[in-house]
Amino acid sequence: MAKIPVIVLVGPTAVGKTALSVQLAKKWKGEIVSGDSVQVYKNLDIGTAKITEDEKENIPHHLLDIVSPNENYTASRFKEETLQAIEDIFIRGKQPFVVGGTGLYVQSVFYDYTFGESGEDVVFRNEMNQLDPEILFERLKELDPESAETIHPNNKRRVIRALEVMHVTKRAFSSMQTHQTLNARFKPLFIGLDLPREVLYERINLRVDNMIGEGLLDEAKWLYEKHLGDNSATRAIAYKELFQYFDGQISLEEAIELIKKNSRHFAKRQLTWFRNRMSVNWFNLAEEDSVSQIDETIKRFLDNETV
């Protein structure tokens, strides 16, 4: 059976993936599958920079607004639903695009990545849960510096998971997520979008200011008042910082600056993930002919030429 060609747009937050993906999907008669771990949530629109109906320009989008914020949406579920969406798009004669910045989610679809295959040690995990995040992250940096570059120090759950996998397998967590075999069902073209660091950071800061102006506080307050505890939605950048403000721990100005800071750090981790763990063709969007270069790369890919 012939492999399904999939165009995959990746890159850091605020780089311009959304607008370019619509432009490309219009040209190549495509439909877009979102590869974002937070845009799956209903009613979380501003803080996730979710594409609006007008911005879609009648291009069908998949895996947006599919679960309520009280549900934990996992990478394994994303993989299953994305596989189905890609095949459905292709069967209908359209070109599948996958667009997003959640590295683990995108990687899980196109590489033979099996969740839970590394085994578990519940006793070890419970022991680690008793330790402070700072101690856990220092241990991760010592044992697996590469993983430490892609996991946020405060993401205690993921830090512990990386340590647990290493404890069980006696192998670095990062080594299991690199040099994997591509999924035999697909022929992906990975296109990476980047900008000079100062330009990207300016865009991130401006995006956060715009989010505040568009009503992010009301959206975050709505989520806060649901008292959902610790889950995928409440851990998301732009919400968790404002929760600290609602709790009276920091001022609004401090919360906004923290959103900007965490978003910049997240962008750096996204770039590290995609550069280290996937075979990506990178394009600097600050270069005048970058979009035409991307277009030509897609053309050669779909014509079965070497990219």
C-alpha cells in the first residue's frame, strides 16, 4: 500500500505557523490537523492562540475544540485521533497537513513511538513525588542533560516520568526518543519555521499583550473558577500564571511578565526538541524568499523528488 504523504509544519510558538499553514493548505488543496496539546480544549481560545473561523478561510481544521477542560488529553489519544484524521483526509482526496508545536505529540504520530513501553515502577515514582521539583530537575540534568533541555523544571510529572524510565531501563530517556523508525504508513515532509531570536521574542511579548487586550483574564478566570485542580488545561502557559494572580500570590503585572518569560522559554525548548529529535527542513521566515522556498520544497516532495 502506498504511503500517505503528509506535510508537517513545526516550530516555536508565535513564529507564524497558523497563517502560513492556511496559505499552503489553500494552494495544495489541503486540510489541517492541529498538533497542539492545548488547542484541543473547548473555550480556551485566547490563551492558546487558537485560530479563528475567519482566519481558517474555509480550510477544514481537525482536533480543535474536541474535549472539555476537565478532561486530561494525552499524547497517546492524540496519536490515535491524528492517525484517523490523516487517513480520512487522504481518502477524500485532500492533502493532509499537521501543524503544531507540541513536539512529543507530533513525533508520536510519525515515528514508531509506543507509550508505556518503557515499563513502570510505582514505588520509585511515589518516592520521587516526595522530593521538591528543584531536586528532581537537578537529578535529571545530571543523568540526562538532553532531556533536561526539553522539559520545564516545574513540570514535575514529566521530570519524574523521565527519571522513572531511566530507573527501569538503565538508559537515558532522550536516547529512546531519537533515531526512531518512521511510521511505515506515512511519508512525512517536516518543515520547520524559525525567526531570529530577538524577532521571535518580540512577537511572543506582543502576542501576550494582545491576549490581555482580547480578554485573556476573563477566559482564565472562567477556567480558574471551575476548580479543576492539576490537569493538562490548568498547567498550560497563560493560565497557570494568572491563577497565581487570582490566588493573590503575584500582581497582574508580574503574571503578565511571567507569561512572556515562560512563553520564551517554551519556544526555546520547542526548537531544541525539533532540532534534536526529528529530521526537519528549516526555514528562516525573516528571509525574503523563505515562503517560496517552502513552496518549492513541497512541490518537489509531492512530485516524489528528493527534498
